[in-house]
Amino acid sequence: MTNSIAEIEDAGCIFIIGSNTTACHPLIARRVYRAKEKGAKLIVADPRRIQLSRFADVAVQHRLGSDVALLNGMMHLIIANGWQAADYIQERTEDYAELEKTVREYTPEKVAAITGVSVDDIQHMAEIYATNSPAALLYAMGITQHTTGVDNVKSCCNLAMLCGNVGVAGGGVNPLRGQNNVQGACDMGGLPNVYSGYQLVNDIKSNEKFAKAWGRPLPDKPGLPVTAMIPAMLEGKLKALYVIGENPKLSDPDRNHLNHALEKLDFLLVQDIFLSETAQAADVVLAACSMAEKEGTFTNTERRCMRIRKAIDPLADTLPDWQILCRLSSALGYEMNYADPEAIFNEMAALTPSYAGMTYARLGLDGLQWPCPNADHPGTPYLHRHQFARGKGKFHAIGFLEPAELPDDEFPYFLTTGRMFAHFHTGTMTRISPNLNVEQTTGYVEIHPDDALAEEIRDGDMLTIASRRGEMEAPARITPTVRPGTLFLPMHFGENPTNILTSAEALDPIAKIPEFKVSAVKIRKFSEQMGKIPEETGAADPVEADAAAGSR
Amino acid sequence: MKARVRRWLEEGTVDVFIGYRQVDGHPLPYCFTRENLDALDGLINSPARYALEKIATHLASRQPDLKIGILSLDTNRRALNVLGIWNQINPENITTVDADDAASGVATPDDMRTFEPVVPGPYKQQVGIDNAMSPADAEAFDQSERFSRWMYEFEKCIKCYGCRNICPVCFCRECSLEHRDLIGTGPLPPDVPIFHLVRAVHMAGRCIDCGLCEEACPADISLRLLYRKVNQILDNVFEYQTGSDPGQPPFSLLGNQVTLEPKPLDADK
Amino acid sequence: MECELVPSVCSYCGTGCGVLFEVIDKELAGTLPMKTHPVNEGKLCIKGWNLHEHINSPLRLKQPLVRSFGRFLKTGWDEAIAIAARRFREIIDQYGPESVGVLVSAKITNEENYLAMKLARAVLGTNSVDHCARL
């Protein structure tokens, strides 16, 4: 997030696109409620009618994958009405002319045709966003998990800069991160091309800096992102994989493809607190302890680095992940000896400018928001205050592109995926929590009443959903929250794995993020398939299905 | 006062004393024991309230004869009365220290983070139920407006169960809010208004108007007002003032004629 | 009887709510919202309130496992680490460091992510480090 969670309360307008905030980031949704009650305007754009839509001044359900068109349409109207922040654009940004030229083509009528949103609604959205500053834009995976993910994000930035909303309190472009420490994992260099603090591996200076600090020469060519690792496994180029605290068997696209790739590995090492679907395929499983059994820090979505503290001793013969890593490193001939996580933190902070001013003592219970470059720095509630990190904010003229896959005669439905409120990601943590599991014990597929009527589907009927990659079953939940022609599947349920259906090839060309939010599928009632032998239904192999059942 | 708690711990009047201490500028609940008497120097009063008596019930359920001291406000004492009536604690094992008694000598540090209660915004006042309203004010709206205002509040619910979880007098092992035949599961918001009304009904004779539910509600729903109304009805109909008297048995709700004594078989003859 | 309320941060979504773990006699008895935390101000969602449940799950792994003839065998740390180190060494010697990939985690701490990245780059010699930020 460019801005802070608490600042949302003081926004003049909140624009939520591609985030089901009350279900996935409930304590951020709280700030949205508070802002709304204090008088802020609320705009919600989501292919589903989400809980926050009920409270919005304008709520639209745009067609899956049409985000760029919708945002360009808003910008078209903002410029046409002269609502843009001319001084801000002049002083703080560049390449505005190209943006203006591109969005000129996105007339309300054209955008309405692409997105399915009425001209009136687009006009309202544009006016409300542009005339109630500061406007905070909130988005989540509904923006990023597309072949045009980077385009979508850049379009959000264009809109925010156009109205002078970046670098002001209560404004900003605010991606809501889905995992507790996904921000930290990125900050710490858990990416193929950067060390901690986004220092490039192929930059000679930073390469030398880390090589010197670590006492080893370091590879200077960026490595493979996870979405490229899978093809590399299939080609036999990637032979060994070390997976720490992840469950790609459920979270990665195209499960059949991935299973095949994992089988090709010579060695799979998995480190986790549960025997996840992925751990079940491992050669060696390292048993890590939980977050309540160790010390360390997490960095939340507003860049706030906070300490976690040890509450209980590690279970049985489990170890904190940091101790496992130290042991493995030492066994590989590189001694790692740290007295405690604080010693690791201090080593990291010394190498990472944005964390350089942080110590455990300074973090306290409130934490500090990076950048925090020195010991006197109070942390940074919002970014780009006086100027952009890169100097001038750059507008990117972006045209609308269709998703990789659109419904056709054979696969007539749009499918999108996401989370529901009581479960989390692949369900490894929530489905074994009795109070959470009771809220939703099985997977389901949301279908609009009109479609249900046409297909003669009743609530609870088991449906077979098939894409070009595979097929799976889930009971129908008939609800008007999805648009006719669109289905929604939650991703938490291993026995109804959404990633059987989604594509591993439809990736954003830059971010390599898979297009989980748009696939084309067909449905049929499962009962019609009764009598079919299990192998042909494309279900996971029986051994694995048993194991998955055992983990519930 | 700290000296008094120290003496209690030393002499065995209490085995554990539940109060607050300051950690990195935040007031956090803390259990003082005789194994670490020096920690008592850090005993403070907290402007941010936690359900200390709920911690006490958790301890008592594990060790029923444990003698527990609690730094108490008026609300804590009312909760303890209810918990005693419902056999969740044994009042004989509980000793309280008056936190709002200036003479107690337990200070509230100035440099500490505090908790700011909800200030209802203008939009909420326009369409919802202002948290500061009295039940009479809320009833002054005509029926359809009252309904739409309450529904506005309930539809914000994210089903965190925080109102129940934080509640010092919610102790049932099986909760009606999780009864599938009563309240559906799956979507957000939960079934409204049934979810909130089921809880409200169950607050009759239980709610001691401490307001912790409202402070825990991510959606700022005016829960305190709702439960206050329920207990007002209870007072009007049964003259039952929840939590006011540790000796008041719950069954007096049904009148003095009802007892748990077995009826003699020849009673009707 | 010992009871402690240990401050921590919720490990579900990226919001980063402050929690207190209620620890009674070294057991995790519950999770409470931290009343004065700057992020959540004494409130939590359903997942946060039940954060302790997954930690208390009987399905937790309790020791390292090694696959032998298709089945998992329980083992100790020395053996598990030795096998992992040997297999990585063999594969790197035969196919080069680029034949190894590491998936770090959005669930482990910053310190651990830093070490995992350091291990991948300085020890295994590969930049193929990634995590599920995209997924």
C-alpha cells in the first residue's frame, strides 16, 4: 500500500476494485465502513455483488477481465470534464499526453459495451472519484490475477495520479496483500531478481555488496519465477525444489500439469507445519513449528514491520524455520550460526536500506513502516509524499486487451475464483480449525438463478465443471451475487480443486501471474455422469484423495 | 494497594491476581503470581478494558479451587455476579480490588496507548442506529424506519463472532449462533436479522452492559443498545436486574413459585 | 497455575492485526484482539479469533519425515538434514546450481525469508527464488 490502513478512514472517496474486502481483509473493510459513516463516498467495482456493494454510492459488476476498459472509461470522462488535477500532473508526472491520447478512444458507449456497465454508472464513478479527494483506491487479486495484471495495476495508478491522489494522506493506490507476510517475503528478496530491499541481483554494486557480506560469489542472472519453474521441471532443467510453507499443489494454476512436473523432480524437499497436499509428494518433509512457537517479524500490507513473540514451546520434535535453514546451510558447508532471530534481523537491516533504522527495541508492539532508513526515522505512513520514488510519476498509456480465454460455444461460462470469509488460501490452516470449518465444510460453485433455471439446476445439485485443462465437481450455490454467465469457485477446498480448471499458460507477460480470475468453462449436472468410472472424471488419484480426506 | 495484593499472594488469600501491566507503551492484561512478586511493581490500571473475569473463568475451569484476585471496575463486578449465579466461578474464590477507587493506588500511566470508543459519523446517524442512542430514542423511529436502520447495522456484520467471543458472560459450549438449522452458513453478511436477534435473546439475563461487544465489533454495530433493550424488557416484566445482585438466582425469572425441587407426586391431590 | 497473554500478529491475511495469545500452563487456550493495536484497535475477524486452533491441531507435523519405498518414515533432524543436504549437493554437482529452485513463503517471518534467500543464493548458488505473491 502506498498509504496506511488507518488513513482510509479519512478518505473523501474510496474506490474498491477487485477486492472482496469484508471477506478477505475484514479489518480493512472496517476502515471503509468507518469512512463511509464519516461521510466518504464509496465506489465498488467487482464482477460479483459483494457485501460492500450494499453500502456503495455506485456499485458496478463489470465483466470479468474488463478492468482496463473500465478505468480508461473513467479517465476519459474525468479529462472530458476537466476534473483532472492539472497542477499535480504538471509538477509531478510525465507522459500525460500519451495517456490522454489513449483514453480519448474509450468513450462511455464503447466502455459500456466492453464492460457491461451502464454509461450512467461510469459517469457517476468518474465524477465521484474525481471530485471527492483524497480518494483511496483499494485493490486485491481481482486486479492482479490476470494476463493483463500489470496493465490493470498501471491503470489504477494512472487514475490515481490523474486526480492527484498519490502522495497524499488518505489517498493512494493500495494493494491489499493476501498473506500475512507476503509483503515481507518480497521485501526480503523472495523473488528471482532481487535481494532484500529490492536490490537487483544483476546490478554489479548490489551483487558485490551481498557477495562481500555473505563471503560467497553470487549468481548475477535473475532466476526463474514459480510460474517458469513448472515448465523447467517438465523439461528436466529443474531437478530439485525446496518448498517452504507453501502448498503449490492447490495454489498454483493447472494442477494436473503441476502434478506431472513435481513427479519429474529428482528431489522435492518440503518444510511445513502440516502434511499439505504438496508435502505428501515430498521426498523429505521438514517439520516446522508454528508462528506462536518462535520469535521474528512480519511486514503487513501497509509496510508495517511488527514483531511476533514466542507464546509456547515448539510442538514435539519441530523446529522454527530459521533453525532448520541454519542446520541445512551448515550441512551444505556454509556455517550459519545465529543466537536468535534478532541477530538475523540486524544482519538483514544492515544490508537493506528501507529497514536500516529498525531494531527489535524500536519496533515495540506498534512496529515501524518502511522506508525507515535510520535510527531516528519515525517510519513512513504514506509513500511518494514530495516526489515519486523514481522522480516523476509516469503515466502508462494502456489499451484494453481481452483475457486469454473467453467463453465460446464449447465452454460458454466465465469462471472466476477467490476466497470466502471463514477460510484462507488452500485451507490448510482453516479447514482444521473447528470454528472456521463449521462455517463452510465443502467447496461450492456460485451460479446465477437465471443460469440455474436454464440448466435446470437446483441449489445443492452436484455439478461437473470442465475447462480445457480438466474437470472437477462442486455443489451448486444459486445466488444473484454473480452475473448471469459467470461462475465463482472458492479456492480453499482440496477435494474441489479450482486449479484443475485454471490455466498455467495464461500469464501476465511481465509479472508472470496466472489468470486465476478468468477461465472459460462448461457445466453439467453430475448426476448425468453417474455410472462413469472414477478415472474418467479426472478426479485426483485415489491415494491422494484419501490423504486429502484424512487431513480434514 | 500493591502491598495489599503482595500480601494476599504471599499469604495465599489469592493464588493469582489478574490486572494490567505496560508492555512497550501498551496496557496488557497480566496474571501476577507469588512466584514473581516483584512484577507487582508494574501493576497498573488500564484505560483499555479487557474481560479479566473471562480469563478468570478459563483458569477456574481448569482448576476449580484456584483463588483469583481481579482488578475490577463496576462492569467486572456485575459480570462476576452473573458468572457466580451461573456456576462458572465460585464467588468464594474471587477477591476483587476496586480499580476506579482513587485510594487503590493503582495508577493509569499517562504515556500509554488508550482505546478510543466509536464516534458515530453523520452518515451512520442518517441511516443507522447511533451507538450513543438510548433505547427510547431508537424506538422513536416509526416501525419501517426502525427496521431499515437496524438492518443497515446488521448488514455490515462480517460474522467474526467477536461480540460473543469477547463477552464475559458468554460461556456456553454449544452456541445457538452456530446452530445450522437456526442460522445458515456460507455467505456474508450472515442471515440478518436472525443472527443478531438470536444473540440478543440469549443476552436476556446475561448482559451486564459492559459494552465490550461493541468495542470488539469491526462494523460498529450498536449492539450494546440492542442488548440493553432486551434487559429493559426483563426488568419491566420480571423485575430482574441482570448482574446487580450475586444472590439473585437465574430461575427467579420465572417467578417465585418455580423451584428446582422435585414436585411431590401427590401435589395435585 | 500460570497464565500469560503474549502479544503477536495474526498470520492469516496481510492486514497484520495485533493479537494476544492466552497461554495457560504452557498451552494455547485462546486468541484475543489487542485493544490498543494501531491496525485493528481491539477487533478481529473470524479467522483471527480462531488463530490458535490451527496451531493446536492434532494434524500438525511432529517430526521430520523421509520417504522410503513410497512411504513416509518418521526420522530425526540429523538424518533428515543430512539426506536433504546430500541430495542437493549431488544434484548441483551433476546438473549445476540452476537445476535447483527454492520457494520461500509468505507465511514465515522476515528473518526466515532472508535466510532462505541467502541459502538459495549464497549456498545453493541459484537465483530461482520465489513465493506465492502471485497466487
